[in-house]
Amino acid sequence: MTGTEHLGVRREGATLVLTLNRPEAKNALSLPMLVGLYDGWLEADADDTVRSVVLTGAGGCFCAGMDLKALAGKGMAGEQYRDRMTADPDLHWKAMLRHHRPRKPVIAAVEGHCVAGGTEILQGTDIRIAGEGATFGLFEVRRGLFPIGGSTVRLPRQIARTHALEMLLTGRPYSATEAAAIGLIGRVVPDGTALEHALETAERINACGPLAVEAVKASVYESADLTETEGLAAELKRGWPVFATDDAKEGARAFAEQRPPVYRRA
């Protein structure tokens, strides 16, 4: 497994857990964190024994966004990773899920601050669970900046435009309850339990047919900007082959025999 000093990687069964690990800076984005994140997404995609990914933060915080001290020219930790950025100038956007979509489901487990770049990364995840004390928001305009991680495009497609514009233009903080009410997150749980609930959700996903899960996720995103007719045609093209897989046959046998299925991605 990969990882860096600011990005922890561990396995929980068939789930890969990626932990933003810079709590002294509220897990603000750094070069080691971005490199570790991108490597984590690639590892999840490449390893067929990984069926889901959970993204969380250490120290009771998710991510407070970009390291503004570094942006002001005071240097950023992890200069030893600079060659990775030079070799792939798009790496940071891939790490933040702006230019990369993992084929496995990604579940965000949020505690504490999830603001600015944290809220931008959040929009690249599939399922979002937050502790009741979590805080969300896109603060960039308050600092004369632009939320260039994709929020002006993705946010109005994920929540009502009026809510998206209020979040983008006021730069105000949102509580977990309000974030759930506008559809930014899916579930609010007691503080300190977001990771536990995320792992439980991951286990439910892991128990399903992996080929079916990946095809369903791909279909949802592929059809998002299509007309209904185009989307239904794309769904049929994506979904019909799943019925011919060994996984589908195993699912049917297991149902008939009243036992848990054993899927082998075939």
C-alpha cells in the first residue's frame, strides 16, 4: 500500500481507507497529501480486491482546504515530491477528484472542518456521511480567491442552484444539518462516528456484486448530462452485459440457495 507523511492508507477488509493526516494544520492540502491521494485513487482502481474507498481526516477534521501560507509564498512541505508535480502538472486536480473519477465507490467520512478545498474534494465523492458538528463551505470569495477545484460547475449540478450560488457567493459556513437539508451530504451522525458509519456503508457495498456496483456508478455519471432517451440507451449498453457475468449467475444461485453470494469479478 502507498501513502505519504500527510496521507495514511490502510485496508479494512475490501475497503481502502485514505486518511488526510495533517491535523496540526486542519489537514490543509500539501504536496505529500496530494501525491498520496492520487496514488490512493490509482491503487483502488488497480486492485480488484478493493471494492470501496473511504476518505476521512485525522484529528477530528476533514480538510480546511489549500495551505494559504504556501500560496502566499512561504513554502510548502514535501518538496521531495515536486518532481511528481513536474512530471504530471495535472496531478493535484486528479488528487482532488476534479480530473479523475475512481471506478470504485468513494464514501466521505467527515468530522470537523470540511471547507474550501475540503468541500471541493467532497463533491468528487459518491456517498457523504458527516458528524453533527461538521462545518462546510466555500470560503474562497471571502479571501479574493476562486473555488477552482470544480465547484462552480459541480455544485449547481449536485444541489439546487439557489443553494449553490448562496454557498459560492457568500462564503459563509454551513452546519452539517444545513448541508444535509440542501443535499450536499447524505447523512448526519453523532460526532466521532462518521468513519464507523462510512465503514458500515462500505461493507454493505462490498457484499454486492463488484461488477454490478461499478457499472451502476459509471451509468449514473455517464448519463448525468444526457437526455432521458440518450441516458436510457447508455444505461442499457452499460448494464446489459452485467447479466451475462459469472457474478450475476452466482447472485442468482445464492438467492435460490438462501446463502451469501461469493463474487469473483467475472
